[in-house]
Amino acid sequence: MDLKLYNKVFENRIRLQVMSVLLANDAYDFSSLKDLLELTDGNLASNLKTLEKEGYITVEKSFVDRKPNTRYKKTDKGQKAFEEHLQALENLIKQQYK
């Protein structure tokens, strides 16, 4: 069984969900992610920080009507890592049912 593309960063359910959202959308802001995933500020922030440190997402800070707005986007590196992780999981599942 070859799990070399299995990525420990995505073992965490929240990081898996965040990357799924970012692959399906161009960008997502912090508040919308928090509401969608039903997370606390701290829980979401710490998981986003991990993805950012890995270079899997980028952070864009701006102001909308004088309010701070933080948006997140996937990077090419993040998309590739996530797709490889999903492929490794799929291969694992297929091997279980051979």
C-alpha cells in the first residue's frame, strides 16, 4: 500500500473542510468560513494558520465599508497537495475492497 501522498496536514477534519471549500470557490472570507463550518474564531484561526504556514492558502486583508475583511484562497501548492491526499485516500479505499 503506497500512502506516500497521504498528507498528515489534512488528517484534521477542519483543514480538510477548509480546503474543500477553497477548491470549490475562488476565495472565502473568515466570517463566512466560520459560519459555514460552525467553528469558533480560535479553532478556525489556528487551522487556517497551519494551512498558511504550509503554503497551502494565501491570506488577503482589506477593508469593506471600514470593516476589516480577511479572505483566503488556495495556492497551486495547496491544490496539488489536497488532490494528492484525496487520491491517496481513494487508493486506500479501493485496496480495502479488492
